[in-house]
Amino acid sequence: MAAQTTCCQVLSGDGIFQEQEVDAFVHQHGVIEARTNYQVVAIMGPQSSGKSTLMNHVFGTSFQEMDAMTGRQQTTKGVWMSKSPKVEDVCTLILDLEGADGRERGEDDTNFERQSALFALAVADVLMINVWCHDIGREHGSGKPLMKTIFQVNLKLFAPEPKRRRTVLLFVIRDKSKTPMAKLAEVLAEDVHKMWDSISKPPQYVDSKLEDFFEVQYTALPHYEDKYEDFLADTVVLRRRFTTDGDDSLVRAAGDRLPADSLVLSTRNIWGFIKSQKDLNLPAHKVMVANIRCNEIKLEQLRNFSQDQAWQALADGSSSMLMRDFGRNAASLLESCLEG
């Protein structure tokens, strides 16, 4: 498929982690070389709310979009990933999640929705949430069940810590009306905080605030079809926020971010924990992944060392005679090998 050249499926619609696809993608698109200079941006929202269209226009990706002529139906199944060709100073990976409330899964099959929300929260630096403007202030707006899901599953991941980098929740208000942005954000913020207060929490988090867990921000975009030129202009403005020197930049310091060469291992293990219904201790997970990668790198470097011509000559010579400064020479070769 043509889409496979720029996108890869991370999770199938059946919840299978596509390890080979992800591994091939991060190697083919230079993600490994970014080391810790990368960010992950995910998007969630109701089905057919224009999530893929938004990401394609903001980041220059090529996710499959809904064909309006065939009616509203599921276009994104599972979770897909792409790399933005339009954000150059930071390697920016985009996750496009299957829409919530889709009829294809039915009302009773919300398990994948919850699991993919948990996956996105564990992996993403910024989680964009598509919200219809006309749903703001409505008691039963289409995005509210999804937002409650996000809040509830987040309590499985993080404990509020002063120095922990919080996930950015960026609410994207779609098809904005004539109502001033400040007023829309105010009303939506009230809705969001009411939902946070209404969810059941473990005893240790009963008095916690939403801001203890998330950095919450709001933006809005005009109607995609009726005000297309304005929509395009605003997506360019939004894109700049994902650069390091953009106004109101959403790029955060790397902090405890794992190197990009650990990305496949990390995301695979995170999904394994989620699928097995085990509690995911994200800080402990990062330590585990770092230890595994360090051990893999060490073994690889030692293999290279054993094949090094200078070491082989030194070892062969020492087998037949005493060699002056053997220890110092061997230590120097080993240090050089480990430093790469």
C-alpha cells in the first residue's frame, strides 16, 4: 500500500502490536539518529471528527482520511504512526488513534478505546483531543465519555510529583463559532474540571487537581470546508507551536525521555502491560528498558572488541610471550571500543 511508505500501523484493530512494522519505520525514517531529540504527539477524539485530516494539515503526514461522499464511517483502525516532514528541529512522531464511539465496535466494546487511551498517555508528550465546538457546555457532548476515559486511565500511570514532566493535554476546538476563543476555553475548562471532579479516584488522589497530572491547553480551528483558507492558516500557526522556538511552544525538555533506539522495545512492553491488565508503573518501566538497552549495547560493543584487529594482535602476541604494558594497552583498546 502507498500509505506504508510514510505511515506504519503500531496497533492493529485487534490490538496486536506490529513490532516489525514499527522497527522498520523508525530505522527507515531516521528516528534512531534523533537520540532524545524527539517528541511524540497523539490525537484522540470521536470517530469521523477529522483527526487524521487535522494531523495531515498540521504535520504534513498522509494518514487515510474519511471520504465525505461515502458517509461517516471508520477510517482509522487501531493506532497508526507517521513522522512529520514539516517539523525539522525536533523529530516529531505522530500517533493517529482509532476514533471513539464508533458503531463498528458497538456500545459494549470500549475495552480497546480504554487501552489505546492508556497507551497514548504512556507514550505521548502531547495528547491532542478533538472537541466539537457545538459540544462545549452540553451535558452529553460526544467527547465527554472519551475525556473521562483519559482521566481515569491516567491514574493508572502517574503519581503527581513536583519534578515529573506532565503530559500536555491540548484540546482542539473544531468548527469554532463567533464566540471569542477566551470564552470557549473558559466554558470548556469548566466542563473539563467538572469531569475530573466527578470521576472516582483512589484514596490518595481524592483531593488532587487536574493540573497535578496534566498541563492543559486550548486552541481552536475554523470549519474545514466552509472556511478552508482560514483553516489552513491556523494549522500553520499550530504547527509552529511544535517547534523549539515557536510562540507558546509545546516542546518540553527531554528530561527522562528514553533514547529513540529504545522506542520499539519500550512501546512493545508498554502495550504488553496494558493488554495483560497489569498496573503499569511507568518510571519503573523506563528504568527496565534503559537497563535492557544498556546491556544490549554493552554486548554489542564487546563483540566488536573481540573482533578488533588491534586486540586480536595483542591477544595473539601475549599467548606466546610476556608483553610490556599489556594491561595499559588492553585497557586503552577496551575504552576506545566502549566509547564507540
